[in-house]
Amino acid sequence: MPNLQLRHLVLAFAGLSLAAPASAAEASGAWQLGPEARVTPVRVSMMSPLPAAPRVFAITPERRALLNTIRYAEGTWANGQEVGYRILFGGSLFDSLDRHPNRVMRTARYASAAAGAYQFMPFTWDMVTRAMGIPDFGPESQDQAALFLVQRRGALHLADRGELSPDLAARLAPEWASFPTLAGRSFYGQPVKRLNDLRRFYEQNLAQLRNEAAAVWEDVAIRQAPPACNDASLSCQLERVGEPSTAR
């Protein structure tokens, strides 16, 4: 095989590794420490090619509810406060949102460099920033990156349906270890949230977001129109010229 073809083949196989994290260390989660820890193979499902991601994903109530549910599952919900975007693995905070902190934190059983509202691993964050041109680690950038990962898992159309189905959760499980597979377990053998708990949070959050959106539109709809122009000023005369004729 010519060297150029061989090089392309090697790059193609390397590219497949971006389809899903090769280990728990590359997911938005943690890896286990201790003498009993060992490397175990992880079966990674192939994903169909996706179109190039837009620079900006629209944030609908359905998508925001899913983002909030991911935060809830990852332990960064923080009652919806912006401080959740500054959380390191283990619960401590970092200061600057200029870039991913890339700092390994340790607990009794786990160590991880996951950070932010969606607990991005550095490897994952680098991949997303290259794909989208994200300039910083601020809240908007983290939201966009999370939606990119949802789309990358072929789940954005499911998110737009307005329900947290078992299929949607299972598609996100390889990306966020706290989401359950169809078998109800973590994709990486880590602590996992029950689907019923995630669905309850999602539905309550979505209902609140939809009510808020409806209130905004209602406020626009009930605003009074300006009074009809009925004096002899030049501006009123010009306005009447532009009105449709009522003559039959």
C-alpha cells in the first residue's frame, strides 16, 4: 500500500477515537484510583457522521431543560446559579472563565480534571473548541459546547421533542457518566442517576421554562396599540395616505 494511503488509513482510525471517549478519563466524569484499579476495555458504539455544527445553537426551552438536567445529573445545578459553571470535580470552585482550568482534583476513590457546568474533560473541551472556535470557558460557551456534544451523539432531534426518553438518556450516557444506559447503569461503571429522577427534574424544569416563555409572548401580545392618529397634523395626513382604502 502506498505510504500516503497508509497514512490516511491511520488517520481514519485515529479519527474514530473521537467518536466516544476511550475510557472514563475522557468522558465528563472521573477515573478510579487505588491498587485494584485496572484498565478495562470499553465497548464504544459507532456514531453516524454528523453535519458540521453551527457556530451558535438556538437555546429553546426544550434544549435549556436538557442542559439543566445534565447539570442536575452532574452535580452542578446549584439551583440554576451561574456558580455552577465554575465547579471543579469534587465540588470546589475555580476563578477564571478564560479557559478550561485543566486541574486534576482527587477524592477518596476518584480523580478527575472535569470542570464546568457540564463537567468537561480537557480532551473533550479541546476537541469542541477546535470544532466550534469557542473563545473562552464562559457560561454561553459551555452551553454551546454541551449542545455540540448532544448533537455529536445524534440526540439533538430527540432533545427537541420535549421529553427525556430512555433512548435520549442512553445516547448521552457515553458522554455523561451520570446518565443511565438502557440497562439503567452508567456507561463507565460510575455512580449514575435514575432515569425517573432525571425525568422528574426535566419535566418540572421544562414546564417552568415554557411558562416563562409564554409570559413573555403574552406581555408582547397585550401591549396596547398607540392611539389612532385623528388630528390635522402633517404626520397624521401622511399616515392616512399609507392606510388601505375602505372604498368598495
